[in-house]
Amino acid sequence: MAGSEKDLSTLRDPAAQQGDGSAATAVDGAQADGQAPEPLTFAVPRATSPRPVPRRAALGDPRLFFNRELSWLDFNWRVLYQALDERNPLLERVRFLAITASNLDEFFRKRVGGLRRQKAAGVQRLSPDGRTPEEQLRLISRAVRPMYRTLTETWEKTLKPLLRERAGIHIRDYETLGKAQKTALHRHFMANIFPILTPLAVDPGHPFPFISNLSLSLAVTLRHPTRGTEHFARLKVPTSRGRWVPLDEPLHFVPVEQVIAANIRELFRGMEIVSVHPFRITRNADVRRDEEEADDLIEMIAEELRERRFAEVVRIEVDARMPREVRELLMRELDLQPDDFYEVEGQIDLADNSWLADLDLPEHKFEPWEPVIPTRLLHEGEAKDRPDIFAVIRNGDLLVHHPYESFRASVQRFIEEAAEDPNVLAIKQTLYRTSDESPIVDALQRAAESGKQVAVLVEVKARFDEQNNIEWGQILEKSGVHVTYGLVGLKTHSKTTLVIREEQDGLRAYCHIGTGNYNPKTARLYTDLGLLTCDPDLGYDLINLFHYLTGYSPEQNYRKLIVAPRDMRKTFIQLVRAEVAFQKEHGNGHIIAKMNALDDVEMIQELYRASMAGVRIDLIVRGHCRLRPGLPRFSENIRVISILGRFLEHSRIYYFHNNGAPRVFIGSADWMRRNLDDRVEAAAEVQEPALKARLVQTLRLALDDHRSAWELRPDGHYVLRQPRHPGEKGFQEVLMERARHLTLRADAPWDIR
């Protein structure tokens, strides 16, 4: 069942919910009393609605699985909690609020849009938890509304007052301004806003206008002063130049839509303004794709983007005070149902608050973090005759952990040195997402222009980055790079780079195999791992992988690399089953897996079987999770935690005890059906003992987190662990501390027990 209003008002463990104090009061009260702020108590509201599981249920019983979409909403509750948590700096709380709202936008575009399309097509296929698309849409609608209320209340009643009191940031309502301020805003409106506004009337001569996705609009109702007739107009709010209009006092702002609404008579001279209310629509991004029949993949993606622009509306957010007749007009013209309307008692589109979080007020943000240079690169790189990065890699595999260690000084350096090195003959890379003004793209261009063979697979099907990636591909092509735009039927999601270098003893392959994108910006915000190696077997495998990606060579053999969809599912299942065998023989079966999400039914069933055999299973799953831990008989030996902090947990690590000789893998894939079946993914076993020990220690630190880890209960509730002592640091803070003191050395004595 979706979280109740009582859940929302306290955000406490349901078993301990008492009283009617607001969540914000519970958080801020501790500091008001002069005490160190404590985390809100145990559980956030729950969107998932699991049912009791009979002990004799088969492993395919739908009651053994959480619903994916509702589990994702539970994840977004945990993100929203970060905005409520007084332990976080104030502007970071504002940022988490904006992230929660942005996440919800994407959820409606992708997940709700997909379910809507299934419902319209009459699809009756049940989800693994036994629900039809229509049932899921109904549960989502019920679960999202409390989230909307909490989002708005957190902003209007908690964060906005705190910004004023603690940071001197005043978000003003237009009606509270003085006469002089309103006069100044009118001048600003006439000079900077009025010229770019386009009011669109709706009448027999003017059809209802097209409204773009996620654009903020004003619904304006008008009355002719002599004829008495009523009219409607839509006005798009221009937010490309900023949502917040500064006032004449420092850090005082007013929303641009309020400035427009207050001066709207300038646009409709001679008419009476009856009402002005903001609204915002969300369009479906789940557009059907038929790659098998596409003659040109780029043209197909371009057509998909055009279709997405005009796709059906799946959500409309409206000012709670909007009159009934205006809602009915919007419902009729946009072909909506009452359930598609989401009332907002305050600011619509809180994602724009990220601009406020970026204000230069460091005392209200996390302490700045500067990634350290990996020790081997730092020490070996300080000498005047420093060896190139290839010499460093020849001396032993290098494992880098971002953002604790510098992406620029490791992975980016690897690619840039490859571009400049006259002994490098070829560079090949998969590019799923990258940054604007990408130094990676610049290096690849320089390499091609200097005569090197450069081949890049640019994945144009990366959701919401399709247009950017098409443009990157075209830029690379102009420099002479051989660009492939993806495979028919599969997304290429692997994070791999191959460098072929001519050396005294012949050609040598240098490889980077990672868990994250080649994006210097997100490398400072996402936690990811990368292995830099010249292992001959991995080099051979990457050569074959790129032959498959750029040519016609589907039947590849790989010595060490684990590639999806070819053999990744099979390999992981074999590893899980091996732990079952070790458990039966030695009683020491143990699996630890860290990933972004877990929804693959077959993998979950294998984990249930392993748990039933007595294997200990620890799962660190940041996002949604279909597996139900702690169920009698089925998953009593499975523990699931989710870690949320200042960095987005993005690394994938898979540990198998292997009877005391651990096997540890990193790679680009989660245990999700799409990763294992519908994408090209790559994972590699880390075999160097010191590096393997480091990964094992990283997993143990994550499992020991009592500051930012949430435990998943069998009923779907996520419970925030409580610190065991004052000032206890979380997983990410511990890793930052270790990096700061250069304990993340390749030769550090990591505990591998």
C-alpha cells in the first residue's frame, strides 16, 4: 500500500509512529535545542505493496517480487529524505529536492509513458509481481500524490524559510513586494521579458497550441469588457534565461512566472484578466522503435526524437487554485483523464531549484572535494623523466576509484597520452555519454588528425542523450574518426577503451574497463571504478569485442572478458551456483554484489535458491530492487542495503567467496534484464591480489555503513540505520578520508579475509 498521510507527516518507522509533528519539525528541532542533528528515525513511506508469501510457493510466484516501478518510487523517497535530513548542508538539501523532482519527471516520461503505451495497446502481460499495466498505473498514481505533497511542503514550509533564516536567500512572492520593487520589476518585465513572450489565444480561429514537454505555462482566462464573452490563452514562460528574477537586494529573488502574471495586462490590453494559473505537462518518451526495419539508424533516432516531441501527454501539473472550467478545457484539449492531473500547492517544477543550490555560498554546501592523484601516478609522475602512463601500467594493473581518485589524472590522461604518443597506432572506445566540451572527444580528434586509427562506437540510443551523441559522432567523423552508431537491437553500454601500441617486442594492447561513462563532469559526482591493464588476454578480448561492435563478427571467443548478452548471464549464474556447491561442502558460501538496480527475475531466483541452501548474500543496491530479502525459507540469508550520499553510487562490484579464494569482478552491468539481454556490456575479473583486496575492503566498508545506509525489509520498507556513536562517518566519508591520507595505494595492506 502506498505511504499514508501519517507516514508522510512523520517519516518514522510505522511501528513507532506517534503524534502529528511534521518531518521538518522533527529534523530541525534537534538543532534548535542546541543538540547535534540526528537523522530522522527509521523508515520513509513505502510505495511497494507486497503480499504474504506462502511457505510452499514456487520460485516463480509473483508474491516473491517487489514491483519495479513502485520500488523506484521508494528509491525516490530516499532521495527526498536527503532534503529533509538536517545533517546535510542547507544548499545540498535544496539540491536533493531538485534531484527528486527531476527524477520524477524522468519516471513519468519513461516508466509511466511505457505503461501507458502498453495499456493503450491492450497489453495484458503481467509484471513479475503479477500486475497488469493498468493496475501498475493505478498504484503509481496513488503512490505519487503523497510524494508531491511532501515535495511541496518541504520546499514551502521547511527549506524556503531556512534559506531566509540561515543563508540570507529570500524567495519572495510578488504580492509581498513594496511599490518601488514592483515598479522596478515592471521596467525589467517590459525591457527583458515582454519582447519574447508569445500569447496564444484559443478560439475558432486559433486552435489549441502545441505545448512542449516540461515547459512551464500560464493558463490565462480573459473577459471582453463590453461583450462579456470569456476567452482562454496559453502563455509559455521563458525559463531559458533563468527561473529566478533578482531584486534590488542581494540574494532576493522572485519567480519569473509571478513577474509575468503580475504584468500580464500588458499582453492583453483592452481585456479583463479573470485568472492566471501556472501548469506544466509531461510527454511520453517511450516511443516505439523498430530497428530491424530501419535503413538508417541515425534517421530512425532523429524520427524518434520528432515523435517524442509530439508524444502523448502523460501528466499535467496544475496550480491547486486553478478553476474547474480551466481544468476541463485542458483535459479536453490535451486528451487527459482526471487521474493525469497533479495538484501543486506552491511552486511548480522544483527541479529549477538546482540553480539556487549552485549559489556561491560554500558555508552551506558540502566541503569541497578534490580527487587525489593515484599514488603510483603521482609518485612516478613527479620525476622530470617521468615514464609515460603505459610504463606505469606495464609495471602492474592500476585500479582507480572515482571521485576519490582523479579521473583527469588517470583515465583521461590514459586517452590523452595515447592520442599524443607516436608509438600508439590505434585507439578504440565505446562512448555512451560524455560531457560538453569533452576532453575525451578532443583527444580522439587529435589522434585521428595525427594519422592514428581511431574507432568509436557512439551509442545514439542512450536515452535523452540521443541528439548530443549524434552531434558528437558527426564531430568525430569530421576529424577522420571511424564512427559506428550502435548495433541493431542492442544498446552498447560497455565502458571500454583499447589502445594498440608498438613496442620493442611487438604490438601491445592497453585496456581500460570501467563501470562509468567517459565523462569528466560526472566522474566528480558518481562513484565508479576503472581497471587499467595490459593483460594480454584482456587485450585479445577487447580486440575481438571491437571487431564485433564495428564489423560483422558476432561469433567471438573471449578468454577473460565477460560480455553481455553473449555470456554474462550464464557466467554469473554459474558463479552463484558454485557458491551453493561450496556451501554444501564447506559451509562457507558467500556472495556480495554492489549495483545500481536489481530486477532480473532469473538472477533473483538463483539468489533465492542460494539463500535456501544457506549461502550468505549481501546486496548493495542503490536504486530499485525486485528481490524481497528476509522472507522465511526463501531469502532468510539475504540482506539488502541502499546507500545514498553526496556522490551517486554507480560502481558495480561482484564478489564470490569461492571457498576462500575470492573472485571479484567489476563492470558496466547491473543484474537487470535489459543489461543482461538487451545491451552490450563488459565485466572483468580483478586478479591482482592487492587490487582484489582493495575491492573486498570497499564492499566491507559499504556493508558497515551506519550513517547513510538503508536496510530493506521484507515488507518493502527501507529503514535508515542509526549511527553507533556520535560523529560516525558513512561509507563515502570513510573513502574520502582514506583517499585524503593516501591510504588508497596499490600496495596498501587491504584486508582480504
